[in-house]
Amino acid sequence: MDEPIHIAITLQVRKTHVAEFERALADFASRSLVETGARGMHFLYPPPGSASTEYGIMRSFASAADRDAFYRTALFKDWLTRVEPMVEGRSNRRQLYGLEAWFRDPKEPMPPRWKMALLTWIAVWLVSMLMRGILAPVLGPNVPPVLEAGLVSASIVVMLTWVAMPFLVKIAHPWLHPRNKSSQRA
């Protein structure tokens, strides 16, 4: 089963083209979200009143195949051509991994870092105790400590990546993304 893919893109927009770029971005977003495998899109605008014209785009795809197919579409290529005169240099595109990918929800803003750190610490603590408790008796006293540490570490990483973190993020969703009172009334 494919895991969702999260891509972070940054672009430096020419000051003389900011309004035009924002219109083009909004148009592109509305059309691109109907593409197969599109799971969400968020924008990061420069802080109001700052001299920065750096924009961020966070895109999520259902799978790597959907990501690759999207970046080959005429829609994406036409958008690049449309915004090329509006931006300085090339965009910077990278896939997100690790903590940022575990906590990424296309329908919600990223939770505060302290919440991500606390939930990750809980997961690491519980999984490390569990894996040590399971593997130590199985490996026995004759296994060299460096090999035991390597096997325990590998099992912790596997459990965190495919079991513990996806499970904990799912059950902690209400805490990670609390609804504010105004959104509860709507």
C-alpha cells in the first residue's frame, strides 16, 4: 500500500508580479485539486508588511505514482510556463519525510512543534521499552551489545514508522488539531 507523499515547493516571486502570481496560483490550485491522487494543497504567503516575496506551496498526493503523473500533466507544465516570467530563478521542490510527514494532514495546519515533539517522545519511549523487552529475552545474553543495540534500534525505527506514529497521530488528532470555538459554531 502506497503512503501519501508530501511535497514542499518554494518560489521567489518578482515584486512587480505579486498580485498576478497570487491570481495564477489560486486558479492553478482550483484546477489541480481535481487531478487523480491530489490530496490537498496549502499556501504559505510572505508575512504582511515584510519585504519578502517568497511563497510556499505544500502539495499532498495519494502515492508516488500520482505525484509523478501530476508533474507530467499539461496542467502543471502550462502553469510553470505561465508563472515563469513572474518568478526569480527556479522553484525549490522537496519531498517531506520524518516528523513533518507523520503530522501532515491536508485538511489541517501543522500542529505546534511542542505537540509533535511530545507525541514523538511518547512513541519513542513506549516503543523502545517494548522492543527491548521483546528482543532482549529472544536474543539472550550471548549476543554482543553492539549487535543487540543495532537490532533494537532497527526494530524501534520500523515500529515508529509503520505502526506507532501513524496510530498515535490518528488517535491524538483532536489534541493535535483542536477545533476553535468559532469553527464549532459554524
